[in-house]
Amino acid sequence: CRQLFRSPSMPSSIIRPILKRIDRPQDKDTPVKTKRRKSVAGTPSAEAAAEPKAWLLRSRSFSHEEIENLLANDHQELIGDFSKVYLLQTVEGKHQDLKYISPEMMVAVLTGQYSSLIESCVIVDCRYPYEYEGGHIKGAVNLPMEQDVEEFLLKKPIVPFDASKRVIVIFHCEFSSERGPRMCRFVREKDRACNEYPHLHYPELYVLKGGYREFFPQYQTHCEPQDYRPMHHEDFKDDLRKFRLKSR
């Protein structure tokens, strides 16, 4: 049998020594690198020959709420003069450049839950006088025109007696969609113009989300009179036309 598989040009006396496996040196210091044995993937020999695995730290999974809290704490926006963060919790609104508060937050302010931090809260009702007279938030001042709000807030600015407390201003109209936000921007613009940057008389401005239309059905007891008169009331068409002309 051995003769059948022997090469004609190779002597029979050296067949077996040539086919015998040569033992590789086991000395670790040898400069000769041993070749890795070929093995089928998944076999014990293949696993033993695999590269050593690096140590990995197990990652921690955060819930959606935890991620939101981390982002909020990491990127707290400062008030207009950059002296501190906004005191009241804000919500998303129509205009991204303004800070909105919910009706619930407004009630928290009205009921004195922030009295230790707020010395004065000015609620500016930007609706027309006939709307205001038909029902408004208790303590709100009716300033429908730019000259009205400039006279009330900027001619003689409201300054806190206690420097550690704040003066905040909250604007709203019927829906807090146009008139309230526009007046809020106007006050900030005028305030910037009469102060050296970044100082402001009123660095903390808010807009009541949803306006009086959303506030009244939920908190009628905080309104006087406890009623709601819309801008497009049938009995006040002439007043609406007059104030629209004045506001232009």
C-alpha cells in the first residue's frame, strides 16, 4: 500500500519522516512565531485561539423622564440679564423666543406659593378695555396699548425693596397668541434700549399660555367679575374697530 502513494522520485525510506508533524518550540522567548491552527468556528480550539476580549463597562439605561431631567439640569436658561435661572416652570408655547407658563402656575403665583422669592408680580392684561371689564384675573392691570405699558412699567420702573427677591411680569390677552406676546417683546426691546447691556429693569418676563380663554373656565374664582367677554362680542363691534385703529 505504501508503494501505491509514494512519489516515483522520492525514496521510500524518507516518506514517513516527511509526513510526520514537526513539533514547534514552546519557548515563549523564541523569535519564531507559531502559526495558529486552523479550526472550525465554534469549536473549543477556535475559542481558545481567539483574541483576548477587552474589559467593557456595562452601560446604564436611563428612562425618558431621567433623560429629560438631565437635559433640563444641564441646560437651564438664564433670565434676561443672565443673573439667575427662571424661577417659574415653563411650558411650550406658540413663540419659541418667549417663556410660557400654564394656568396652574399662574394660580400658584396668585396664591402666594412663591411669595418668599417674588416681591412683586405684575399681570399685564393686553386685551381691550371692554374685554377686561367683562372679566379679568384678579390683580391684573389693563394695558392694551404700547404707550400704556411703557408709561406703567418703564417710566418709573418697579424695583424690589429686598434685593434677594424678584419682580416678574406676566403678559396675556384673550388667547395669548398675538397681543400678549407682542407686548412682551415690546417691553423687552424698550427695556434693553434704556439700559446698559445686559442690565434690565424686568429681566424675567412670562406669557400665560392660552390666555384668559383658557384660564377662566378652570379658575373662575380667581377672576373678577367671574365672566368672560370675547374680543368679537356682538355688542362691542364699534369698540373693537376703534381700538384696532389705535393699535396700528
